[in-house]
Amino acid sequence: MARGKPRLRESGFTLFEMSIVVFIAGIMLVAAASIATPMIRPARNIETDQKLANIAEAIDYYAAQNYRVPLSCRSG
């Protein structure tokens, strides 16, 4: 009885295995993002405070040079 060549199992990952890996990687990314977010916000607050201080200093300098405070750019 001739059966032909035996079929070799192809190497590689199945769709199920790949979906499990993607699912676990997603869980790890969500965990990392939830840990990193509270660390980023204080840095942004410090940067904003520095920018506001620079703006206040620029307004003070302008007022000292021109003897008046600059007007708003908006009309109305």
C-alpha cells in the first residue's frame, strides 16, 4: 500500500498562539501606562509653572520699559 510521502508539520505559530501573545502584551502595556502617567503629570505642571513665570517676567519687563501694561490682543 503506497501512501505517498508523509506530511511534515510546518513550523510556526498558530493564530491562537499569536492572539494570546498580543493579549498579554496589551495587558503589560496598560499596566506600564498606568504606572507612568502619575510620573508625567508633575513634570508637566513644573514646566507650565516655569512658562507662566517667564510670561509674568516678560510683562513686568514690558511695563517697566513702556510705563504701561500690554493690552489684550482680543477685541470686544
